[in-house]
Amino acid sequence: MKLNRLIISISLAMAGTAQANPDLWQYPLFGGDPLTPQQWHLKNTGQDGYSPVVGVKGQDLDVDFAHAMGIKGRGITVAVIDTGVEIDHEDLRANVVAGSLNLKDGSAYPTDNNGHGTAVAGIVASVEGNGIGGRGVAPHANLIGFNYLDAQSEAAWFLSHGRTAENGKRELNRFTDARIYNQSYGSTMLKPFPYDYEANPALLAKDVALEDVTKDSQRGQGSLFVKSAGNSYGTYNVGAWLILPRENGRYYDNFGLPFHSANLSHENINYWNMVVSATNATGKRSSYSSVGSNVWVAAPGGEYGTDAPAIITTDIQGCSKGLNKAGASANRLHGGVALDPNCNYAATMNGTSSAGPNAAGAAAVIMSANHALDARTVRHVLAQTARKTDANIAPINLSFTQADGTVATYAALPGWQRNAAGYNFHNFYGFGAVDVDAAVWKVLFGGVQNLPEQVVTPWQTVAANAQIPDATLAGVTSELQVADNLTVEAVQVKLNIDHTRLRDLAIELVSPSGTRSVLLNPRVGFIGEHIENGVLLSNHFYGENSAGVWTLRVRDTDAGTTETVAFNTQTRQLLQLNTVNNAQPGVVRDWSLRIFGH
């Protein structure tokens, strides 16, 4: 939504200056920060971000109107849960407030020895107009940091996520005052995570904490947890092992389908985390970005900065550490050049690690437009106003030889779909690209009110015991009748499936309104033979009515032509996995459904 040109043009015309300089509307964004003209994620003019390739004009967060109106995150504290934050960085320190914690030594300085967390913090809230560096999405927001990735204990998790470390107690942690928690980290699972509270009580304690902080902290307004989707679209790593697909002897061939799913991470299938995928400077999915039905929105993550624009942000100060070090680089900002001789900034920050803080900064701007909005409603506004990026993306069709010898072709991953409530959705982008100006406009003038009290239904289970026919497009279906008459916010599905080649399976859920959500596309690089209490999340049904028949469909889409390969990057060992087709049909033992709604 590009409202700012019209509004500012009108105000200039009223002042009698509209004809003097048609580009004056750019001044509030570009003035005072030397790197900001190349920060395409804020204002994409087709610049190159110091990389060899230019972007596409207009493919950005669309912050002009909000920033011109002075709506820039004031009064909103964002917690960066990461490798730490260099809180005395020249372009961050003015926005840092009390509340940071070093989880290793207990001090108030969350030492960052990597640079990742400092880069994340800069994306959110680098200071504007100080004559150095660039600026953040929410340049007036407050920052605190935690070096959780250097101190990963249970106690450290609770402290950095807004709660005391006392498992099981619903006592809110008063140490932090964050309204937004950014989590640019994650895990790469080999199959759906076993979501079993009885077997894993720590999981229950963390879920309780996230729910409490989301709904009850900040005097009842709650805090928003932002989570990066992951960076494993085409391959993924498990320690020294590179896991990749192979089809008919061709490495990396996966029919264009995601080889890994964002829906396999236990953090990403948690409803309380708003999962964000990454787009590049052309407005399309970043090459690495994990995707899935659990993605809420997409935000700029860029590419690598040496091939195409990445994100320009703060780096650990000095040319001996961080992302920007002394020496030759394909990125023109790097190496100790005249524009940044002390290497205090980086132009190669990328990944959904960048998309997350871009969305977190956007949320801070939206919250500062109306401090009374609760966290769920901010998510709601983001969904309502997201832009349908990459609008003409084609479905990814899969052809395979069925068990009867015929060839079947179907849209294994559809293009953009419009659900029964009128929301556009795509597994790559969720509801679409974050559009700050559209969201702020809606908050200011659209009569936004906090959502009604949320209802979370108990798990409802079907004992299906249904065979999954091998290499057959029809697959198997199982139905579940839901009586609850709710407006859906999200749906979780829990599965127990036996199958010796999980890579063959496509798992889909169809709502009572007929909306088809691909929970897991086929050709995901599974390792293992069973799914035990595996939970998958879908946002695809947002706004629909929950009452009626929900249908689970599981397809086996391969008779044995694809495989998963594991390559050890240290020993050069090559393992071929999933090479033998399942001798017996798989079985959907049972499945369960849980609805978040109001």
C-alpha cells in the first residue's frame, strides 16, 4: 500500500511547494544517515545495497508514511534474544534501555562475540538522523538484548523470554519490559517434533510461559514473539552432514519443492510464535528461506550481499570481528573501505534472521501507532494488511508414476489461494509481505479494536487406522467433525503415522469451507520411519468458521525414484538414504485437531 505519496503531495500542495521538487517526500527517510539510501528494505528505489545486482523498485517494507508522520516505535521495547548485542555500539546505544542481561555472567552487558545479534538489533532500531550508519525499521524503539545462544539453559530460556526460570509457575517475569521478543534462531528437525507434554514436561512449561507472556504481560496487552522460519529450502545441515535431495541421479533436484519445511521445528509450530519467512530485493522468496503453512507473514531478508542485495545494518565495531572484516570483499561496503573504515556496519546480513527483526520492527511501529493494541491484534492487523507479493507465482506441480503405471500430476504446492474468509495465503509468504504503511493507516483510521477473548479447544482425536496406498494420487482421507463455532486464528494437527519412506508423503488438511492447506509437501528430506505425536501448524484458515467436517488427506507420491543424500563435509563420506520404496502401505494410526480462535 503506497499511501504516502498522495498524502505528502497534498500537504506540499497546500504549502505551495508541490512543484518545487517532486522527490521531497523522500527526504524524511534519507536525511542524515549515510547508509540509508542503500537500505532497500526500507525504501527500494532499485538500488544494489553495495552488491553487484540491483533490486526492484517498491519491494520494501513501505515505511514512508509512518516515518513521515513520526510513528517510529516510540515507547515500545524490543528484546533481541540472540548471540548478544553490542549495546554500546555507536548506532544503537541511544536506543538501549535498562533490562539487558548477560546470561553467562549475570551482568547487564550481553556480550556479542559473533555479530549476529548486533546485526539483528540494528535492523530493528538503529538510531536515525545521527549522521552515521543507517537506521532501523523502528528507529525510536527501545532495545534490550540477551546472549541466549551462548548460554542455552532452561533458566536462560525463561529469563530471555519474559518469565522467571521456575518451571510450571504462572508468575510473570518482571525483569524485562519488552512488548516484542525477536528470535532469529531455530532448529532443523528431521521429521515432525514429538509434541508430547507427558514425555517432555519442559515443553509444557515453555508453552505455558509463551502463552502467559503473549496474553497477560504488559498490563494485559501482552507481548509479541517473532520467530524466523529457517534457512533450509533446498538443503539443510545436521552437524557436519549436508542433507540434500537427489532425483534420477541428479543432486539438488527436488522438483522445485521445499526440501525442508518450517513446520518441522518445534519452535515454529508453536502458535504463540509469529513465524516469518524471507523475501529478497525483487519481492520474491529469498533462495534459502524455509516455508510452510505455519508462516504468518514475509519480510525482507535479502540474498547474500555478494551476489544480490542483503540487509545493511550494524556490525560489531572494528575490522577484526563480526560480519564485516578487513580484506577484499565482493560487497563494496566491506573490508574497511572509506565509507565505513572501522567496519562498524555490514551489508551481508541475510536469512530469515533478518526477516524476523524486520517484522519485529514493523510490529513496534504498529504498536506505537496505538499503544492500546494487544499482541494478538497486532498479528491480526499484519495479516489484514499484508501485501500479495510475487502475485503471479505459479503452482509447483508434481508428476509421478502411480502404482498402476499411469502418470499423475497435481499442484503439490498451490499458488496464492484465497480462503473462505477472504484472506490470501501462500506457504512461501503466509498472508503476504509486511506493509507498514497499510498497517499504520488501518490502526489510525480503520477502527481497529482488540480481538475478542481467545478460545483454545481441547485436542479432538480420530482413530483412523487407515492404509496409505503406495504411489496413488487419491491417497487416504479421514474426517473429523468439529462442533465448536469459532472464528479460526490457527489450527494444529497432531499425527501418528507409520511409513518407511516419509519423503513420499504429502499431508494436507481441508477445512469445512473447502480451503486446502498443504501442511507438508512431498519430497521433504525426512529421515526416519514414523511420525510420533508430530504436530503441524496452519494459518491458512484464518477467519474461517471452525464448525463442520475437517478432512485430513495423506498421499504417497512416489514409487521409489527419489532419495535423500547425506554428505559429510569433513570426512567426504556420502550416504544414500530413503533409497528403497516402502514394501508395505503406510498407515495413519490416528490424528488430532486443536483450534485457536475466538
